[in-house]
Amino acid sequence: QVRLVESGGGSVQSGGSLTLSCAYSGYAIGPYYKGWFREAPGKAREGVASIDSDGNTDYSDSVKGRFTVSQDNAKNTLYLQMNNLQPEDTAIYHCASVPTYLRDLPDSKNMTPVQALAAHVNGYGYWGQGTQVTVSS
């Protein structure tokens, strides 16, 4: 069983920065990749960033150039550095871990890795309770 616990959320003004952390533990069979997705009222779930065991990263267009995902395997921790935050970034941010084979599923054919993570995490992966990020203008 894999357990993920997020921290680091909070309230900032537009243009501010936050760093989210996700402590993960447990073991799952097979290669997994990790990432972040966010949920906001009235909006569809959005994959934000992902990183695989080789350090390959993927970002949604809405955060590219502003957010950076990284992982420290020695500390079993995933990070999301968020810069130049905007009100539209307001959401609950969840970290997630999903099997790498998801990227090869037929219905993932036209998805980027971060899109596949958000689309399939419920059925195939693990995710944390989330941490609230609120950005005021």
C-alpha cells in the first residue's frame, strides 16, 4: 500500500510563490511515476506536473515555465515549486503515484504523461488528501 501526504499549501498574493511537499511511503509492484493534479470548484481536474524515475518531467500548458516538479528519492519526497502564482491557480493540490504503463493504454494515446496521471489516478493509482492553495489578486 502506498501512502502520500501533502504539505506546504497556504494563501499568497498574486505573483507569490509556494513550495508543496509530498511525503510518500509504502511499496507498489512495478514502475510508477509521480506527479501533482489539482481540483477547483466548478473546474475539471487538471494534471499539473509529473516526473518519472528517470527524472523526465511533464507540465500542463497552464503552469509551464512557472512550476517545477522534483523528487528526492533519499527522502521519499516529491516537491512542486510554484512561482508567479495567479488567482486561477487556486485549488486543492494532490500528489499522486500511478503505474508507468498507464501512458501506453489505448485511451492514453493522445494524452501527455501528466494528463494520463490525472485521468487514471482514481482507477489505477494512489493519491493524497491534498493541500489547499489560495491565491488572491
